[in-house]
Amino acid sequence: MAQRKPKQSGPALAPMADEAHETHEAHGVAARRRPSRSRADRSVADDDRSGLFDEEFLKKLEYLSLVARKTFAGRLRADRRTRKVGSGIEFADHRRYSSGDDFRYIDWNVYGRIDRLLLRLFEEEEDLHIYIMLDASRSMRIGNPPKLHYAMQVAAALTYIGLGNLDRVGIIPFSDQLHEPLAASRGKRRIFKVFEFLRNVRVGGLTQLGPCMDKFAHQYKRRGLAVLVSDFYDPRGFEEGINELRYNKFEPFVLQVYDEREANPSLHGDLTLVDCETGELKEVTVSRSLLEAYKAEHDKYCAELNQFCTARAIPYFRTHTKLPFDELVLRIFRQGGFLR
Amino acid sequence: MSFLAPIPLGVIAWTAAVTAGLAVAAYILKMRRRRFEVPFSTLWQRVLREKEATSLWKRLRRLLSLLLTLLVLGLLLLAATEPRLGAVDRDSRSVVILLDASASMKARDGGKDGATRMDAARAAVRALLEGMGGGDAAMVMRMDGQTTPLSRFESDMPRLTSLVAKVEASDTPADLRRALGAAADALRGRPNPMIILVGDGAYDPEALASVTWKKPAAGAAGAAPVAPAAAAAADGGKRLDLIDMSGIDVRYQPVGSSGENVGIIAFNARRYATDKTSYEVYIEVQNTGKRPARRKLVLYNGDLATDVRTLELNPGERLRQIYSRGGGEDTVLRASLELEPPAGAGTPAAGPPRRDVFPLDDQAWALLPARRKQHVLLVTRDNLYLEGAMLVYDNIEVDKLTPDEFEARLAAHKLPDYAAVVFDDYTPAALPPPPTNLMYFNPQGEHSPFRLRGQVAHPHITEVNDNHPVMRWLVLNDVNFDSSSVFELDRDKGEVALASSVRDPIMAARRTADRKIVACSFSLGSTDLMLRVAFPLFLVNTIDWFASDEADLLTTYATGTRARVPLDGVLGVSEVTVTAPSKRVSRAPLVEGQATFYASEVGVHVLRALDRPAGRAAGRVLAEVSLAANLSSPTESNITPAPRLELGGAVLAAPEGFGISHPRSIWMYLILLAAALLCAEWLTFNRRITV
């Protein structure tokens, strides 16, 4: 049973139910307490994140945590069950008895019927790993405030909810490669490390979902829920990245973040459009009809993503940065998919 | 459509080519575009790929914007050519209107309610301007003692009319010759030139005779003017002062009705040279009308009437009179002609009171030079001849001191202020302070006012500076001298020789900023000059020069004349202020002590030289002189209007052919259309229609 830990000074959070554990999950990656900044991306990491996780934010986190607890009250540990045979109490399967097996698990009813010795197998109850895949590419800098800030707040909120549910939560920023992660760990007291980690996340690089998810799937052996928080502006498409997760037995959870001005830009006249990731230049003369065509194209792109996820029973949420993050999280609660 | 083209068409064509080229280049050249960062250009590329199918229409819309800009530029340039609707006006004329603003135009016979001829002339000019055709260009010149263009050639008749409304008649006579010359020069090279003279015809006949003119034949209004060389050859007389008006259509519009006038055409006064307390007055009065006239002539000395007499003049009679007067301290004399009241005046039978039609020449002023009594000190041991000669001049009061007494009183500061001190055979070391003037006889030593270089025996005066006021009317060539010192004069210091003996100056004068000095290098005891008539005259001239009493100073001028007036040797001042009788203050240049005076009004003018430029804070008055100006013009006083004028032997016809026409200028509409197009282009751009 968890032992109450004394309340810690600082933001008013609920007492921790368990001690924080840091485990290292990714093989081959040196464990670091603090991710360091890359020199190449220093120029884009100077956005002010000091006010992201202020007292107001923490209050909202607490509220969300209470809502989550009320919604799924009665469950003590590791709500999600993995389909793994182990020492649980729920019957999972039979197998043939072999010499040396524990005869206490022999299903005598089956023996009485078919005169064969079979062992009863039970489900293994273990805690779920939640991986928050945070898009830290350059396109996430767009917006005022930047989409990245919003994504960070959402990631922090989901992390807190997950930690509150005794799940192991890790945060892995990515762009054209996987950035330094925050290793998955359990315990609500970890949340401050999460804040600190998010404040120091590097921003930069292209959006390459496919290679990053492929690499992730190969590096992280413990399967679990992979929450993709991104704008999904990958020139090669979003399908490859999401499929990599699916094919590698991860449970994708898609959360698309966009800025309203991306979907509905107020441009006109002769402009040179600069892709913030590739640096590609495109001279355009923006007229009203062109703007309307762009808006339609953007909506179509998001609809494609939605259809893709829906067709594959992948939870999908789309939000703009003006929607308060707590509203989004509550919607996620209502729709389900993150908490069960 | 026709074009006035105030700007040459070549310039407009060149401007059109340059501006159109700039406009096209601005569209063709890649302009710096705003850069805008987008997160996902792939979406934009998809959209633009679809839009490429309609790129032709997009190019056409941008071309529309370029065409609009070129159209606006074209409208602006077209407006600059001043186009006019309708056929080319072949009868457009270049007209110079000479508006007579001379003194005679102040005669009050221009119409009812005491309107002057000037009012009638302005109305006539207004009618001419309003009746000008759409293609006519007019210039109005004001004609009096000077010729003043009021505008350049323009077709804006309302503006010209407003300028004409401000013209008032002056006190100066008309200088027709100068006006015709200016008009002919202004019309040189212009199409269909025409001069219209609007006035009363009171002009100097010599002015009309100094014009070379041949009346253009009917229908030859567009003929090019004859070149001046050809005109001179045709004339054969080779008069260089002739004004060539060949090829110019000259018309005359008379104004005025009455010719009855009696005026003062000359008035002056002067003091007697030997008795400056007395003076004589000269006056000339003429009846220019066709009926006998009766007037009362009053002479005033200041405000005091000193003489009143009745004059009866026959038509055309000119009366001259000279009065001798004595006494009277005031220096301003005025003559006034007044209408005699008719018999039974004040009764209904007498009818309405008569009024002088032309009152300007009924008043005349004359100034007497001011008399200033001079307090003179004679420093001499004993010289009866000198003392006696001083007594000749009753305008001086003489004191006498010996040299010792002079030095003692000067040292004790008990010497009164004298206008002049005469040193006889005495050269003091200390002098009375300025502005006391000094006269020396036989100065010696280092304190001599002029440097001495030796002696000459038995000098004989061979050269006399007659231009100097001190030497006026003096005969010295038979004066005997035993001996005399010789002065060495420094011309840079303003020292001038008054009399010389074969280039050896023995009489000299100098004026500085604060005093004047006259010196004779000989002793009175070594000459018989004191026995000559020239000696007292020399003393009188010297004292008068000290007192700035210029006997030759003219103080009365005719209006419209320009004269150089000496201002008592004022140096270091470049201009003087002139206060006219109307209290209007103007400035006149002062060069080498002489001011240029232009008499513009009848009355007394005051010229002042200040030690500070006019316009700044008032400074000390360095010199002041009063001058009188009178009309004094028989031509202007003869106000009988001339119903016709002859020029070159031909009678000048009245102006005709001025019909009321409607303005057909459309340049303003073009400007407005261009502005409307600019607004439309701005709207379409901002509405992203032409973008």
C-alpha cells in the first residue's frame, strides 16, 4: 500500500501516493538528469517559458486531477491492463501441464471432463507506460503564444493525470530526430521535474514523423500509450509516423495543435512565403480567393488526419491554441481514450 | 479640341515618355516583397498549383492596374496642355490693356455720385476683360509716372478683374511713351497683338509722336510683326528713340466728359541771396476750360494767409505772377485756388453748390530754405576788415575774443557753443568741441588743420573750385598776395582745394563726420582780398556752408519726376526714409551723399537719413530735408478728355469684337477624373480585386 508522504512546500498539490521512481527505459541512450541545449537551436529556444507553469496552471492541474479521480474512482493501481499472462487473478488462458509446473493451477474441472492436465493462466496486472511525444520542430514556434507552449501545457497536464493514475509517464520531444527524453517514471511529485524538463526543451529541426516514430519504436521496448502532440505538418505526411506506432504495438493517441492564424491567415498582397522549417521561399500574390482556397486546403488536411485516425480507431483531438488547455483535457476525459 | 499649351508640347511628350516608362518599369521590376513565415508551405503549394490554371486572369488583373496608372498619368499630362473644347480659336489675341492711372484720372466727371474717371476706366477695363474670347490672353499695365504690369499674360479674367479693381489714380502725370514701349516689348512674338489704351487722352503730344506705327489692314490681325530693322529702314529717319509698334493693333477707349478746370501749373519760392529774411514767390495759373473762370487765389505762409486775390481767366488763359514777401518764419508756403461762390449762393435760386471737377491741381506747395542764425566767434587780435565783413551778414551774431582770452575760456570750459569759430592768424592747440565749425586764416605749426609744405612768394590764384559752395560766385584771379603757405592735401581724408596757385593749394576745405573746416594759408594782412567784394561773399558762403544752407538746393519738384537731392554730406548710410504727405513711409537709396527722390504725391515729403537702417529701431537723425511736390503739369491740368487719339497719323479706333464667351477650359475636369481614377485604383487594390 502506498504510504503518505508529508506535503511538500511549493504549489498546492495532493500528497504523493508513492515515491517517485526514475527508471531508464531507452537502451543505448545515456541517462541524463537535465537535457542540454543544442547550440544550433539556441536561437529558437529563447522563447519565454517562465510563465507557462504558474500558480494558475497548477490550480487547473489540480482540478483536472480531481476530475480524473472522480471519474475513475475505485481503481487503485495501474488502471490499464495489458494483455500479458502473469500472476493476476483473472483467468486468461489454459496451457498443457509440464513437469515442474505448480499443480495448484491445474484446472481440475477440465481434467474431469476431458481427462487432460491443463494449467490455468491468469492476466498480469502491471502499470501502463505513457509516452508523450512532443513535437519540438520549428513549425511549433509559430503562433502567439507559440503552439509549443500550448503543447507543453497539454503535455504537462496529461503527464500529471497519468502520474496521478500511477502510470509511468515519459516525455520525448522530437523533430527530425528524437531529442533528449524525460525518462518514464511514476509519482505525482515528478511533476516539477516535468515542468523543468519542458522549460528546457530544445526547439528546432524539421518535422519528420516517420523516422522519429520508427526510431522510438525500436528504442522503447515497453509498449504503451503514445500521445502524439503535434501540428502534424510533415511534408511526407502523417501516415507513416502513426503507422509505425501501430505496427509496433503502441497505442497512438493523436492530439493536433494549430494556431488559428495558420488556418485562417490574414495576408494580402505580394508576399514571399518562407517555410519556417525548410527555409523554402515561395512568392505569392495573396488575394481573397487564394486565402479561401488555402483555408479549404488546411481544413481538408486536418480532415484527412481525422479520417485516418477514425478509420483506425485512434483517438483524435484537434485544437487551436486559443482553447484553454484545461478545456481540452476535459474534452479528452469526456471522449475517453486517455483514461479508461 | 485645341490646346493652349502653356508648357511646350515637346516637354509634355518627353515627360509622358519618362513617366510612362517609370510606371511600366515599376510593374516589371521585381519589387521587394514582404516576407512572411509559414509553418507548412506544402499546403500553399497545393493551393498555388490549382491557382496556376487561372494565372492568365491574374496577369490580366495586374495589367489592369498598370493600365489605370498609365491612364491617370495621361489625364494629368493632357490637363497640363490646357485643352479646350471646340474648334481651334483662330481669333485668339494677346492683349495689353494700358490703364491710365495718372493724375487727371482723379477728375470727378466719371459718372454720377462723384465718380471719378478712374472708376469709369476700371469699369471699361472690366467690360473688356469679361468680353474676351476663350483663347484670348490679356495683360493689364498701370500707366502713370511709371509703367507697372499688374500680371503676366493670362486667360484668368476673374483674376485680372480683381487686380484692376485695386488700381487707384496717382498724383503723377502719364508717361505714355514709356507705357507704349513696355506694351510693345511685352507683345513681341505673340500672336495677334493688341494694345488697348483706356484713359482720358491727357498725354504729352510728343509721346504720341515718338511711335512708329502703321495701322494693320482689316483681316491682317494675325500678321507677324514687322522686324524693327525693316521698320527703321522704311522710316528712313533713323530715329533711335522711336518705339516700334508695327503689326500691333492699337485701340483707344476714352473716359471722362468735362474739360472745365483751372489749376496751378507752377509754384515756387526762393529767398533773396543778400536778404534772407525776404523771399519771392512765383505762381502760374491756367484756365484749361472753354468758359471763363473765376477763382480766388490764397497764399499761405504756414497757416497764415498772406495774400488773397481774385483771378478772372479767359478760356485757355495762363496767368503768371511774382510776389515779393518779407517776414514770416514758417518755411512752408501754400497756394490754394478756391471756387468763388456764385451770386446768390445759399439761396434756392443759386442751385446746387459748385464743385471743382479736378481739385488736385488747386493746391501747390513751396518750401523756403530754413534760416538759421549763426553764432560765430572771431578769435583775432585786431582786424577791423574781418570784423566789418562779418557785419555784412545779418544772419550771424559775432563775438570776438583775443587768442589768450579764447584759450583761458576754453580751458575753463566757459566757452559758449558756437556754430563757427574764425581763427585769424592764430592756430590753437585745443579746439572747441564739435560740432563747432572752424575757419582759419594763416594756420601755422603742427596744429594746422591742413599739413603745410613750405611757402610761396607772391602766389596768384589760378584755379578756383567753382563746384564747392564756398567758392560760389567768387572772382579771385586778381587778388594780390605777398606770400602764402601751401597746403598739402590728403584727398583720402576728404580734403579739397578751394583755390590754388598753379597747383599749390592755398585755400582748402574739409568736412568730417562732426564738423567742417575752411582754411586760407595766407594771412589777411598779406593780401588785398579784404578789399575785394569777394571777401564778404567768401565769408557768407563759408558761414552758409557751415549752416548747410544750400542756396542751390531745389525744394520743389513736379510729381512723377526723379531727382537727386543732396543730404548735407551724409556718409555711411545707404538709404533714407521718405515720408510722403499721406504719411506713407518708403525708402530711397543714398549714394555719395545724394538721395534719389521720386515725387509720387502732391504735398511736402520729408527725407531723413538715420544712423540705423530703416525698419529697425529708430535711430538718430543724421540729416533731414523737406521737399515739396506739385502736379505742375499743364498736360494733366488740361483735363479735357480726348475723344480720339492719333497715332502714326491714323486715328485709333475703339476696341471692338469682344463678345462674351463661355469658358471652354476642361483641364479641371481632367484633374478631377484622374483623382477619381486614383481613388478607384486604391479601392480595388485594397479590396484585392486588382491584386
